[in-house]
Amino acid sequence: MLLALVAASASALSATIARPATVADPLVIAGKTFNSRLFLGTGKYRTSAEMAASVEASGAEVVTVAVRRVESAVTEMLAASIDWDKVWLLPNTAGCTTAEDAVRVARLGRETAKALGQGDNNFVKLEVITDSTYLLPDPLGTVAAARQLVKEGFAVLPYCSPDPILCRHLEDVGCATVMPLGSPIGSGQGIDASSCIRVICEQASVPVVVDAGLRTPSDAALAMELGADAVLANSAVARASDAPAMARAFKLATEAGRLARLARPMDVSESAVASSPLLELTQ
């Protein structure tokens, strides 16, 4: 009888939570809805075929491309490799060192989106980086560029340091998200600013996308457990020995982290708590 009751309870619980969080929990950015909360970069892959296979395995619906490296041949490669009816282009301003340069490249990115058939795409991942050693984003240049791009009708997704005050300023100028780094870009150090990212997630009224420094799927899961709305991975996937397999691993970790966040983890206890209650077996 007891075993039957446990089995019935388990079946009911499974029916309640078996569906992926992404199905009933869409991500909305600037009015655009996405089912996947994993964004994927297109740089550093060994071949275009590997990049395309990784995008497919990741289930990502947002793919970022550095506008500075997009020439006619690259545009043709992207058009042939990715189904842009299913994937949303996020042009980025990587390589820009001033606000003015970033604004100019963002405009070019909008033209790239049009060339790939996304005439209504006004998204841009804003990067203004002056630090050549650690590639840390310039906060003043980022805010200045964001203010101008918002005026021009862009949905601005700014890459920034994990500074809650800076994120608040970016939100105040009208950015569609904030994208704090987990650790220096491409470093593979994981998330070393978890306390700040937690505060950003608590305070933000726009989606928070943790970007940069991730190495393993557990980093993506941690970001989602901290309260992030999405994560962006590039080097962690592209530089793995088996990039498509790592892309799928990041997909599953992102979903798991989001589901864990929604499930509300148990409270932390200062002492041990028995997992099996003591019962009077004679009763």
C-alpha cells in the first residue's frame, strides 16, 4: 500500500514538473519572445560547419555576430549555415573603443540583419572596450553609446561589468537588458562576481543576461540559479574539443538552472537535518 502511494505521488509530481521550463516560461526582450534562454556566439569555431552544428545542438534562438568581421563572404557563410527564420541575429560591436565607433558599427549591424532577411531586427549587443589586457568594458563609453542608440530606436543589450549601480544607469537610459560579465571574456574563470550578479538580478526590471568568462555548463546553471534570465556562451563552446556536444550541455544546464531557480531551493541550515523522519514503527 505504501509503495503504491509513493508511486502514485511520484507519477503526479513527474506530470507536474516534467515539461521543460522554457516551454511555459518564455524570455521577452524588447517585445520579442524567445523560448531558449541560452544565447550563442559564432566566433572561434574551427569550421563553419562546426559552428552551425553547435547552434543547432544548443537550441539557441539568439546568435551573436561581431559586425566588424562581417564582410560579403562572411554574410554569405552565415546565410548558408544558419536558418535565420528560426534564429534571431544579435549583432555586436566587439572591437569598438569609443562610443562613436560603437554607434557607427551598430548601424552597420542593423544593415547586416536586413541582409539576412530580418528587416525588423533592431537589436544590438553593445560593447565599448578600451582595456586591452582584461578586455573590461568602458562604463562611461557604454552609457554614452547606449543613450544615443536608444534615441535611434535600437534595442540595446549592453555588455558591462557586474556593477549594480552601472546596470541601473544603463536601465535608466532605456536599455532592453543588462549583460554583466561573469569574469573576463574568454578567460574560462567562471562566475567570480556571484554576489554582485545576485544584486543585479534582484534590482533589475529588465532581463539580465550573464555574458563572458563561462567555461563549463555548471557556470551557466549557477548564473540561472542566481536569478539571471539568460546566459551567453561563445568560447566555452567553440573552444571545447567537441563543440556541438558542449553546446547541448550548456542548453541542458541553462534549463536546469532556470528550473531550479523557479523551484526555490531549500533553506540553508547551520546544522545537519535528518532527511528521513523518525517514526514509531509499532504504530
